[in-house]
Amino acid sequence: MRLADGRVAVASVGRGGDQVILQASWTSSEPVLDYLCRREDVVLLFRDGRVALRSFDAHIGPERPYNDFTEGGVGFEAKGGTRLAEVVSRDYGLACVTGDGQVRCPRDMKAIYGELEAYGPIRTMYAQGRAALLADGRFVLGGPGRPEKQVLLDRVVRVSMADFGFNSLVGCLVRDDASVWCWGRNDFGQLGDGTRERRDMPVRVVGLPRVVDVATSGEHACAIDEQGDVWCWGRSKDGETGDAGKKATADVKVCPVDEKATQEARKWAEEHPPCEPSPKASSLVEAVDPNVPVRRPDDACARLQWNARRAGESVQPVYKRVPGCVMPDDVREGHPLPVRIDEVEDAVAVEASPRRTWAVRRDGVIVMWGADAKVGGGPRMQAFPVEKGAGASPSSR
């Protein structure tokens, strides 16, 4: 997270009794323009253009010049750059810097991001160099098999993406009219369009006021409106969409059972069983060579001891399709429409990560809900107050 004074802090989440504790384990030596948090390290872009790396291994020590993995460990400087983006090739990963529409990497990586650069000056890269927000507000997505869909949307001012592997991305975009658009997989309703259908092109999130920020984990998403209220939609099993999201999921109206139609179906099945058991079912059949018998399973009806009663019991309940109800097979975890998180007010930044959500209030207090904040099996908001005046501020996303 970025602190109010511009430095970056790496924090860990732990438990102390019933309390969740957020503790900073390391803070950068000076303010930064941007940072890239990866699995095993954090890459820092300082205000003078230097790029440094700090490993999460406590034995490494302070920041060191960024190593571009060439022989001799020669680092690089990117004067004038303002954003960091990770670009990977087959054997290694590189942190690149974008600025003035140019992409600067410690070695030539145009084989990966070149097709995006051809569209025009790049403002920010995403998804390991496979997506980019251009300086003119167009959002483009690269990769094999997507030339006809490469420009996804224009007038984009903010982007959040989750990467599930090559050409498997979930993203949400804020446009200049303060609307939110999402695309990708939608099994938890994480696109917020009221459906669970996958979308390869962005669809507008339904029911949101004017939005200033959005974040997606790939399974749920949250947005901040102009009043500082937080809205979430998608996966809600661990409370990542708050109590409102879990309640909205639990309040789904399941279609009622049609008792009369169900009894009629069971009666018909008892009178018309699909088969009768063979009275002399044998486990042997005659092969081509009569001296070499071939063993086979017993007759299916005999094996199941099929009878009229079992035929009736096999009939599933018949449901009435009344207005506003959902068939049982279609009731799945997650809420496909935004719900407002009543417990959070005056938010300035939001971050969605798997199974949990974080928000930063204007006073610098961090609020978390979801998996780590669960107490007694239920979701709960957990606030981390400002310590020593070093409040958090919005990320550089």
C-alpha cells in the first residue's frame, strides 16, 4: 500500500484473539511514483526515475537496483517514466516503465507488447503486457485470435484487471461518463450485468451511480461512487461483497414445488417403469470362441433391483415457474447486481483481492471485509486506524 507521505509499505495480516491485525513489515526508504507488487518482491519506481527491487525475503535487506536478469546483473534507469508494468516472456519476468507513450524495458520485449504499441502511445500496460490503456483513452487487448476484438472500448479513464492465464482475463473499466463496464468470465455474476453469461466484450454494470474508481478480483468487483459510497457485486461466499451481498444472495426466491404435478409424474413412472428385471440375468455371455467365456456386468435393471416403487422415487420434483423466481439448478453462489456496503462511508480507494475487499477512507483508515475479517463464521468489517500519522492513500492503479 502507498502511505500518505508517498512511501510504500508491505503489510501482513494476522490474528490476535478475535481481532485481525494489519502490521507493516517493511516501508520504502523514500516516496515513489509507482510500485508493482509481485509474488516474491515489490518493484519501486522512484521520483528521479530509478527502478529498484525489494524482495519479501527478510534476509535480502533494503532496496537494491533492479536486476534485468542479464549476465552481470546490470540494472536500468527509465528517466521520465511514470508507471510500472510487468511483462513476461517464456523464461523470465521483467518490470517495464511507461511514460510519454513509450515503453521502456531492460531488453527488447516488443515481441510481447509490440502489437499493442502499434495502436498508438501507451499510457499504462496491464496483464503482463497483453493489454494497454492508450493515451487517447482506448483500451486494447492483445493475444492470438483477437484481432477483430482488440479495441474493446474507448473513452476509458481507469482500468482494473485480474489475470487467470493467457487470454483468460476479467476486467472492469471506468469511462469518462463515470459508468463502469466489465467483461470476461461471469460464473459468480462478477460482471454486474444481472446475468451469469460470459462476455467477450464489455457490458455496462447495472444500477450504479456515477463512479470514480473500480477494482476486480476476477470473482467479485467493487466500485466507489462520487459520494464515497462503496458498491460490490459477484462472489459473496466469504463476505467479500459485505453483509448486503450475502443477504441478496440468500434472498433469491426459489421457484416453489408443484406438488400436484410431481405426484402425477411419480404415479405415471410407477405405472410405466423403464424396464423389467431379467428373471435369469447371467454374468457370462458367449464369445466368438465358445471355450473362452467373456464376463460382463449383470443386466442393469437386475443390478438396480428395479421395480415400480423405485421408478416413482426416481422422478425429480416439478417446480412452478412463477414471476421473479429462480429454478433450483440456477441458484448459485454470488450476486450479479451491485449492492451498497452500508458500513463504509467517505471512501477514496478500493481494492478487490480473492475472497476479500479493502477500502481506504478519506481519513486514511483502511477497512477490510471478507475472509480474513470473518469472526464466528460470518463476515465482519475490520477497520485499521491510522498510526503515527501515516495513513494510506489510493493506489496508483
